[in-house]
Amino acid sequence: GQNIDQPTEMTATEGAIVQINCTYQTSGFNGLFWYQQHAGEAPTFLSYNVLDGLEEKGRFSSFLSRSKGYSYLLLKELQMKDSASYLCGYQAGTALIFGKGTTLSVSS
Amino acid sequence: DTEVTQTPKHLVMGMTNKKSLKCEQHMGHRAMYWYKQKAKKPPELMFVYSYEKLSINESVPSRFSPECPNSSLLNLHLHALQPEDSALYLCASSQESGGATEAFFGQGTRLTVV
């Protein structure tokens, strides 16, 4: 994940909104993914962006700017169960490459 | 069925042992992946199989040997591992490789090398 950068840790409170940013550099790009991973569990798919703009899916939204190599994941109405690691990743050719992940801690 | 099934869930092996990790999916996906994940780190890509052919080997040591017997199965053969190889090994599959499609992950095999 050396070509993907995202914050290591973030904290927020229940009911709040949090934005997790991701920047990337790659020569081949087929799409930008966000996955959620709870401790000890497998990553689960959250969103996928291939075109510029905002994709909304319930409490989660993801944004992509291909020209800027920038994406963010927006989580609204935070719940305690949203405490997890959020992995930004891009598909280049046949490979899905992940960033280091952002650990989000939601407190009451 | 949107599951990727990995067995075993846990494995403890000695440095002289030979063992195999297994992964199975019945979603008709033609791309399958092996990832290695250490604690508090992101998954690191090891191998990609596309249409049952190895398309990517991310400079993985030869003590890890992947095999794709058919489009539904993916194995990872382990031999002469080192303690630093202890990690969570995740299998994933997607509809096709090259095009961006959602990857489904198995629950992983937690490997401990003693």
C-alpha cells in the first residue's frame, strides 16, 4: 500500500459525521474501493467509485476525484458498531491494493 | 451464495511441517486472491489467479506455493515456514480481474508457525 495514504487513526462520537480521506498514486487505475474490517474479521465491501463524484449508500458515502488522486469515505450518524478499520484500495490490473487503513474509534 | 469459505480457521505448524490452506467459492468468480495480514496492518496481496492461471506473484518466497485446481478452489501450500510467517491469510474472489468489481473475502486462516 505504499502508493495509498490515509490517516492512521480517527476518533469520533456517536451521532457525529466523520470523513476519512485517501490519496493515491498509480499508473493503472480501474476503480477505488472502501472496505470495513472489524478486529479479527474479514474485510467487507462498502463502496466502489470509478467515475468522479459522490456515491451515496445509506449512512455511508464515498467520493472520488481521479484528477486529484483523492477519495473520501463519509460516515453519518455514527454508531458504536462503526468502530473498525477502514481500508481504501484501488484496483490496478488484476490486483486490488490496500492502503494501511484508518482505525476509527466511536465513543458514546 | 455469496460466501468464500476458508479452511482451516486456525492452524499451528512447526517449521518443518507441510500444510495447505484451502479456499472455495461458488459464485462463478474467475479471479481469486491470497492476501497476508499481520496484526494492525492492511492485507498484503500475495497471489492473483485469473481464469485459473497465476497472473500475479508479488515476490512471495517459494515456501508459499499457490494452486488453483479449478475455478472454484484455491489452495496455498506451505512448507518450511518461519515464525515471521505467522499471520491471518485471507482468500478473496471477484467476478473478474482487470475490471473493477467487488471482492468477497473469506474469514481467513489464522496461522501460527512455531
